[in-house]
Amino acid sequence: MARPLIATIEYNHDCICSDIPERYPDTSIRYLAELGERGKAISHFFNISGPQMPRFITSLRAHPTTYDIRIVRKGKESSEIISTTKKDASTKFALKKSGCAFISNPVYCGGIEKAHLFAPSFDSLKSFLDSLKNSYNVKVASKHFLKEDERVRPDSLIKSGFMEFVSAADLLTKRQAEALRLAGSLDYYDIPKRTSLERIGQQMGISEAAAGELLRKAERKLMPTIARIIEIQN
């Protein structure tokens, strides 16, 4: 039976919301609404603001994915526009084809967009990624398969920092993860400790010093994220 999952994806691509803002850091484009599809095109409503707005809009018109840019309201440093672009160059096309859905608004930072995605199955996630591969550079930063009896809403996984923790845990080596699992199961972190580094090392077939080093490296990778999660919760 297919298992649904939540994935954190990071991507960049030749999109009017990604590459053009990099050229005009003092001018921003803010998504307002989707206006519909027609044939191979899709239209969106945007706000443009900043001192380089005229040059920004000129670059939008020259963009290879753009069919048309229409100015709805023109102000001195802020305007609303309707953009008509290629439908298959949008994430919406990939979402519709794969049956996946964004569960957070994409966040743009330093040329990379990051979003949390719900996928009905791993095959659906793969279909989403395959649909973007011709125009996007996209990677899965983390993924979490939902258990059948899991009572956690997807948005709470994000707000709680769980997805950040999954991303950090992915950085552990196999041996670091094994040492951490053993330490937890043997109550190494209880006060007082109910086991020793020597016993953890014996279970892994390594020295006490090597076991301690594995745990220190694992903790170093996880603790900054745990600290951020505690900050979120408080």
C-alpha cells in the first residue's frame, strides 16, 4: 500500500519570481493570485515595488517563459501587473500532474525557493520531480513518511520544526545514527546514566573513545536544530 509523505524541496529555475529579482535586489515581486489557464498559458496577478520597477518590468517582458505582461495599476514605486507565462514552466503544472500539493507557501531566499510538499506516495513525489526536471534544478532536502495511525497534521510538522529536525538527522552518518540509537535505548542520557560509553562501544565493536566521538559528532549536528525547535515552541 502506498504511503503518503511530506517532503521539503529546494529549487531554482528560470522563473520570473526567481532569476529576475536577483538582478534587481532593491525591487520585489509579490504574488497576489492566480487568474486562470488558457491553452498552454497561465496568468498570475503580482505586485511590483521598488526604485527599479520600470527596468524590472522590462526584464519580465523579455523573459523566455513570458507571453505577456499587462500593467493594471502604475504608481511611482509600486504597480500591479498581470503576467501570462508558459503553463508547463510552473510548479502548478507539476502539482496537477503528480497529485501533490504545497502545504506551505514557497519562500524565496538567495536564489533558492523552499517549500513543503504533500505527496500521496513516493511515486507521486517522483512524478512531481520528473515534471520539473527540464526547467528546474530541484532537490529533496528531507522527507517523512506518514504512519497509518499518525495523528499529526502536516502543518504542525512544519510549525513544530519537525521537518528541520529530519533535515538535520539526514546529515548523520550510519555509525553516528547507530551510536545515538544505542545511547537512547540503553538510557545513556538518563540522570544518572544507566549505561556507559564503554558498553555502547562494546555493542558496536569499537573502543569507548570511538563511541564517545561518534556521539559528540552526532550531537554537534543535531543540537543547533533542537535549540531552534525549542525557540519555536516558546
